[in-house]
Amino acid sequence: MSLLDLLPLNENEIELVTTVVRQWCADHRVLIESGRGRVAMTTAVGLVISGERSPEALSEALGRCMRIEQYNRPVD
């Protein structure tokens, strides 16, 4: 994860993103520092910027996007 990914977010949004991405990575046995972990972080940041604000909604949207991403461009 790069700090630049988190730059456009406020403190609460950063906490939301990191919590949801850590959980997603744990659930899928993905290291957060791996390629897929970085894609998940970048995707979650984009989702929050687009308006996702609740942990449940962000988690669901991230799961959907990462399934799509897996078929578009497999990473790790």
C-alpha cells in the first residue's frame, strides 16, 4: 500500500478503507503487500471517493470489483 493511495481521504475514510481491505485480504488469504492486495487497496479508495461510506457497502462493493478484476487481469 502506498500512502499516495490514501492521500485524498480523511482520517475516518482511511480507517474504513484499511479495515475493509485488511479483512478482504484475510478472507482471501492475500498479503496486503502483494499485487492483489495493492489492487484491493486502490479499488477500495476509489469506491470511497465514489461515495461508499459504510463498512458493509464497501466490503460488498470491493468483493464485486475484485471478482471482476480477477477475470480482467489476474494478479499474483
